[in-house]
Amino acid sequence: MAKSIFNVAIFFNLLLIFFLLLFITSTTQSRHLDGVHLDPKAKSAPSCETVFGVRSGDTCFGIAQLFGLTTESFGSINPNLNCGALFVGQWLCVVGSP
């Protein structure tokens, strides 16, 4: 009886060691970086050459028209802009590249 309990204990200890090693290798592989990892789908940040300060009553559409931009090009050089929440004094890019 003591021998069978000993065998069961060894089996569970080996199983525990196996799962610990599996866990350690899976977490180290997910954190391992060879140099710099770049997302192939990631876009570069837009570059801005000229900015415009929002005034009272300005809209994204109006600012885009003022500088001869399409709404698409205006949005591409201001990628995180929320046009529904413009505020006076906010700086927007009006000349740049996406």
C-alpha cells in the first residue's frame, strides 16, 4: 500500500513539474523579442508642417475647406481627432503628410 501511494505521489509531482515547465516556456516565448518587433500593419505617425488653432464656431469641415483639404486628407493628418468635441485653442494639423 505504501508503495502505491509513493508511486501516485511521484506521478503527480512529475505532472506538476511538467505543467510548470510548460507554463514557464509559454510565458517566456511570448515576452521574447529579437530586437524591435514592428507590426506590419502599423502605419507611421503623420508628420505635420503647419497647425491651426481652433476658434469659436469652427468645425472640422470648415477648417478643411479653409485650407483646401478634403475631409479624408484632413482626417488622415489628424488621425485621433474627434470632430464632435473640438474646443477653442485646440491645435490641428492643416499641412502635413499622413
